[in-house]
Amino acid sequence: MKFKIYRYNPDKDAAPYMQEYDLKFEAGDAMLLDALMMLREQDDSLGFRKSCREGVCGSDAMNINGRNGLACVTPLSSLKQPIEIRPLPGLPVIRDLIVDMSQFFKQYHSIKPYLVNNDPPPETERLQSPKDRAELDGLYECILCGCCTTSCPSFWWNPDKFVGPAGLLQAYRFIADTRDQATSERLDNLEDPYRLFRCHTIMNCADVCPKELNPTEAIGKIKDMMVKRIV
Amino acid sequence: MLNRVVTGAHYGLRDWLVQRITAVVMVLFVLFVVGDLLLQPRVDYDVWTRLFSSNVMRSFALLFLLSLFYHAWIGVRDIVMDYINLASVRLLVHVVVIFALLMYSIWSVQILWGF
């Protein structure tokens, strides 16, 4: 099994380079992460993040054969060889496949990803009707792996100003929450040519999302609410 | 000036909406003109001038052109915002594009009502 993996150690290398690996391994139903773990046994300098190994933590997002995805839920049998692995595009590389996600989380924090409700907390939880709760389906499942945001050209060009698909999906997750009382402030916060309107609906985000969520649709709903607010 | 990232201009929605509305106007006009010309047995100067001789058609054409210019302004501005990093250069390009589009608008009126 042949691999071409992006390598860069800023302490030692002048520039990034692609390293070739050959792994004697019968893929079967194994995932890409299994192969990476075996490669790391051969070469312990290979850097990548991983944790839950089942598509829940979002640590091992990387660019696999030109497409962002989670190594732990990408079957090896689905990949054309040599399997080319690069770090997520558009973010600074710390080492090999490890990227600095600060900018990504800065944008996530900018949309206030928590419930804003000024009523005194009830004795038990704030209950929702099943119908209201269903509005959050397809939004709350996001694991913040960064596959969508780093596949978005608008984020590549304006990572400091455009919130990006993951942040906007989360913004809509709180706008859609009936327990949240800050809808209007949230819309104000996004009414900006850079923060929201850099999205030109090219849908790379929905295409790569490993949880099969649709940030483009959520962004469209934010725009719809803004239109509803002014007409 | 402080080197801070600033956002929060509180516009964007109107332009996004106008871009969609102007697109619809342009589609309607193109369908109408292409449809009308397809129905003609032949297309020559006479057919073309007759089509544009009524004020209704001229107004529709002007509406189309103004839609085109506004649509173009939003599109060009979006590209400029992505690719020109220096705010002063961005402003300069914005002004040049706006003046050019205003001139085209005046010119369009001249062309449509000037023959």
C-alpha cells in the first residue's frame, strides 16, 4: 500500500516535502487511521492528531487525496493509491499533519456558541417540545473537526473576517434554539459583508462534512431570517 | 493606524438580496428578447429597431441594463474584497468601478433613446 505524506518540521526542514511510504498491509475493512498508526510504528517522527478513532472527537481531520475528511472513518479500500495525505488547507502547519486551529476556534467563539437566556434558571432543565427540539437536528451534531471551513475558498482568502461554514452552522444552531433569547443580536452580529456574506454557496462544506451536515443550508436559513426581518 | 481586524459593517443583506432580484430581471429580459427573436421569420436591422422602438421595450431594456450594472457592482466588489488586501487600494478600485458603471448607465439611456 503506497502513501505520499506531507512532512514538515519547522525546526529541521527548510521547506515542506512529500515523503513516500510503502506499507505491507491488507486493507480489508480497515480505516486510514489504522494505516497511519502502523506508519508511525515504522517512523515515529510522523505527526498527526487522533483521539477517539470513531468520528466523534474530530481530531484527525486531514486532506486525503485532495478531499478533507476524518482519517478514522475513511475506509482504505475507498482510496486510490498512492494515498496522498496533506494537512487541512488554509491553516498554519505546526508539524506534518498537525495544524494550528486557533483562527478556526476564534471564529467559532465570535458567534457566542452558548445559550443566551436571561430568565432565572428553572428547578429542572429548560424543556423544549419535541417539535422545537427537532429544529436542532442536523445542527447540534457538528464535532468542529474543521473539514468544512478549511475546504472553503472564502475562508482561505479571509480567515480573519469570514466566520466560515462550521461557525455559521453553529450560529444557526443557536438562532434555531427556542430557548435562546438573543436571535436579534445574533443576526446583527452576522449582518456583515465579510462575516456572513463571503459565503457564495459553492457548497464545498456540505460536500466534505464527515457527519453529513449541511452548513450551506444553515447559512441560507440565516439569510432567510435576515430577509424576513427587513421586509 | 492600529493593525486590527475590523468587521461589523452592518450591510451585506441588501446587496445579497438585490443581486438575486437583478438576476431574475436579467433572466426575464434575456428570455423575452431571445424568445421574441426566435419567433421572427428573419432577424435583421428592421426587426431589431422595431422591437426597440416602443418606450415599454426601451424601459425594459434600461431596467435590464441597470440590473446588470448593479449586479456587476456587487460581483466586482466581492472579488476586490477577496483579492485586494490594502484598504486604500480597495477604496480606489471601488470608486473607479462605481464611476464606470454610472457612466455606462448614462450611456445606456443615450443609446436606448437616441435613435
